[in-house]
Amino acid sequence: MVAVIDGLLTKEQVQTIAKRLFSAKFADGSMSGGPLGKEIKKNTQVAPNSPEYRELADFVLSIIKQNETVAINAIPRRILPPIFASYTEGHRYGDHVDAALMGQWPGMRTDLSITIFLNEPGAYEGGELVLVTDFGEQVYKGKAGDAVLYPTHYRHRVNPVTKGRRMAIVTWMESMVRDPARREIIGDLAAVMERLVATKGDEELMLRVEKARLNLLRMWADS
Ligand SMILES: O=C(O)CCC(=O)C(=O)O
Ligand SMILES: [Fe+2]
């Protein structure tokens, strides 16, 4: 299931990040593109050893961890320190599939990816995030602060930027529920529950839905 999260970052948070990124040192991002990296990945990323990186990464991680939509749909166990990427004219990230394991050995399994858009869609041409799914290509170009949360198993790309500059944050999560179909069932039940609470639904019904959700979580989650 792909979830579009409007305003994962507030305008103020986007501004805070953008201000710090302004002075950050960006390095060639093609080294981390897997075996095809150099050919298909052309961008720059904030160097993890740059002075700005740790503070920015912690700031973004704390926001992702607090987000309800992420919690409900991803049920994250671990989240990698994010990448701050810049795509200027001619930059792109061609069709690829992300590594299944990331981070220092033994690494973590990548169940979900998240892209957070850092500037407005009008600030650049091209640069869409495209997911290649069974239902055709899904194209995403969000407003500054919006995010797309998607299962990492999709083939995907970032279209070439033909004008302007695309700034985005990208990271990966390992879920306590590794099967996307199971995560979707638990997410659906959470959505039903949310609706029942908001509409002051029948208490017995709410109890049964919540019982089902929690017991499925108990059955399927590895903490
Ligand atoms: O920038 C994006 O939206 C996605 C980038 C990407 O696919 C990656 O870093 O693996
Ligand atoms: Fe990717």
C-alpha cells in the first residue's frame, strides 16, 4: 500500500531544514546506487560526515517516528538515518530496485521507503518519483513537506530534472510486520477504528475491531 502523507513536515520545519541544507556540503551520490549506480544515479547528497548531517538526520528521524500515518501503515522497528538529496538540471535516478539490506552489517531489512519533498513542485521541472506497479506507473511530485511512503519492493526511478532543483529526503524502514499484505490488514482495521472513534460508534463494535487488530498484531509482529 502506498500512503501519501500531506504535510509530514510543517512549513516551518521545511524552512529550518532548507536553511541548514543551504550551508551543507553535498557530495556525489552515485557511489551508493548499487551495481548500476554510476550509470543510473546522478545526484548529490549531504555527506554523512559533514557537520550539519547528524543534527538534520536526528531532527527528521524524530518527526518520522512521531507521525501517526507512518506508525499505522509501516509499524516501524528501525528507521535508517535519512539521505538529503539534491537533483539539479540533468540529475536523475534511473529505474532500480533498492537494496534489501542496508546499514552496517548485519544491516536491516528494507520493508518501506519514504520520500519527503523539500521544495514546491513548481521549483523544478521533471524530477517525479515514479513507482512501477502492477497497476501501471504511479507518479508522485508532492508539495514541500509532503511524503510518499511505499513498500520497498517496487521498481522505481526519479525522472530527470530538466530545470531548477529538486530537494528531497529519503530513508528506509524495517517493519515489525514484514508482509505488506498483513500490514495492510492491520492498517485497514486501524482506519476503521479511527472512524468509529471519530463518529462515536457502537462501543461493542469498537471493542471487537480493536481486539481483532491487536490480536493480529500480536500474531504477526516481531518486535
Ligand atoms: O528521491 C526519491 O524520491 C527516491 C530516491 C531513490 O529511489 C533512492 O534513493 O533509492
Ligand atoms: Fe530507490
